Amino acid sequence: MPDDQPAETATLTSGVAATAAAATADTADTAVGAPATPPPVVVGRGEAAEGVGIGTADRPVRERVTAPDVVASPEPVAGVTWRPLTLDDLVPLHALCARMGSVDHPDRGHALEVVRDDLTSPGIDLVRDSIVGVDAEGRFVAWGLSHLGPTRVSLVRVGVPGGVDPGRRGEGLGRRLLDWQRVRGEQHLATCDEVLPAGLVTDVEEDALATRAAFRRAGFDESRWWTELRRDLTEPIERVALDPAVRLVTMTDEWVEATRQARNDAFRDHWGSQPTSEERWGRMVGAGTFRQDLSLLAVARPLDDPEAAEQVVAFVLSDVDPEDWAALGRRCAYVEYVGVRRSWRGRHLAQSLLASTLEAHVAEGLEVTVLDVDSVSPTGALGLYDRAGFVAARRSATVVRAY
């Protein structure tokens, strides 16, 4: 998970483009005690991300976490040895993520660029923050990261994505991997001076019951639920008139920074959201799958300063990755962000921009639009997308081991 999450329409994962983040469990190791059906979902009201937004803290993180000076590699098991990842491992790691994804989320793509983004995240030290399990034939069968997010405004977050090849689950690899991630994560946290909530964080699909059970045993709670929504573009799109106080533009380079500023304002009251840094934003808009020509902005002068320069007040940003198309079975786009500055809410800007974006997706020859949303979004996002014709397809949870 990126350091600025959510990558929202109010989400904690990047939906269709996400790398397999869970599946750290081993089927045989975790099936015992796993519930036959998902437990009832209990979630709280959306919390503000300004100041302390997830839990509370009264001491620096380093005073709450004790970790060893050295993090040992997992013990070899079932012919598998462990070592850090390098950027030369992108191709075999991508193949492993694709095998995991074919089981864990078969209707999402498995882009090489997403794997590269994981391994080149700001502040990551692959020698110390990554691990890969390699079998006797040199095939990658397990991998993981334990990466301290560089943006720490409302939460000190260590991302722990990873997983085990479906063909090698039940051999103890996942348990050893998660133990390594926890210890390395605690080592990170023990260096942090912030008086903030802190945790190890990743995501898991709702129907991955064994994986969810493994996280629970490791002290993780299912802290937030996210819903993937899809919009069939063959169905009619109802236009929503644009507020005359704003004008509609397509995103260009001149609006990149203004859109980042709008994003940070719009998502200050979303659970778990951290401000997006210029570096992280540049990586997102510079990705080969990001489509400026399919990303729409509403711009206007500030309400409290009509003489000032125009600013972005609402936005819908699109990503198109053909690698997703085979997995989903249709030509699709992913909506990375839908947001409105807080001072401009209540003017139906999101509805208007979203309808125009869907029309642009149709004109591009796409057949379905996908996005993820916080199941208890404080802005009423689920109602917005329901009115726009989106339907729920699947759910996932953010799991957190809190400190």
C-alpha cells in the first residue's frame, strides 16, 4: 500500500491495478479454525485523518515497540531458501504475483509495472525490507515486503504486502513470511518518534478465509472494509449538469500539482488517508497506465478569493491497463480517484464529473469502469455510485496489527 493511502474513490488499495497483498497464509496451516462463512462485518463511522485519525496515542511509537537489532531471514523449509529481492527479480516476481492473483483475485490484472512500483517505493531498502523464497529449481514461491511509509501525519504505517504461491501453500511458508514481516516491521516502528497510532497494514479479500484467519492469529484486526464497484458502460449514462461556478477541463501537465493539492484537501476526512507527496503523486501520474486524457477536473477561483488564480475543486482520475482486460473479460478502466474539495461539496460536482468520465470511457471503446470505495465513506460515496449505475462486485478488508 502506498504511503499516502487511500488511493481513493475512498479506497485503501488501487483496485484492479493492485498487486496481490494478502495470501500470506498457508492453506493447511490455517484451515483449522477458519470460519465456514465470513463473519458479520462490524465497522465504525469514518474517522477524520487530520491529527490522530485511527485510534489514539499518548507516547512516541518507539516507546511502545521493542524490536531486535537484527532481523534474521526465515528458516529454510520444504526446500525453500530465503533472500532479499533486487530489481533484477522483477520478471520472476511478476510471474509469482500472477500465479497468486489467478487464485486470490482472478478478475484483476497483474501488471509488471505495479510490481516495479512496489519495489521502488520511496524510502524502501530492498536489502532489509524485502524477502523472497526460492525453491531448489530457482522458482519464486513466496515474497513479502515490510516497508515504513515515509508520510506520517495521522498514522505510522508499515506496509506488509506479500504472499505464497498457491501450489506451495500449507507448507509453513506463509507463517514464516508473516513472522519475518512482523519482526522487520517492529524494527521500523521502534525507530519512530511520532506520537501517533502505529501499525502493520495490508489488505485481504473477503473470501480468503484461511488468510483472514492467519492474520487474526497473528494479532491483526479487520479494521476497515472496501467495496469494489463496477459500471457496465453498455447501460445508459445519465448526465448531471455542471455547476455554472466551475468549468470542466481535461487534466494536463499544468494541472498536475493543483490536482494533488485538491486531493489532499478532499481526503483529509477519510479513514487512514495520508497526504500525497509530490514524489508519490508524480509516480502515479507518470505511470504508463495513467490517462490524463480520460481524467476530468472542475476548476474555479477560490470561493473566499474571487481574484485568485483558478484551482482544482473536483476531479475524477482514470487509469487504463490492458493487462486487466483478459482477467476481467472486458475492456475496462479503473477510477483511481474521485474527490471534491470540502468547501465545494454539495454542488453535485462529483456526480457531474463522474458522468462525463463514463461518457469518455465509452468514447474510448471501453466496456466497464471499476473503482473501490470505503464501505462507510463519510461523504456518502456509496450512494453517489449507486445513482451512477455502479454495482458491488467484491469486498476486501484492511487488516491492521496495532501498536
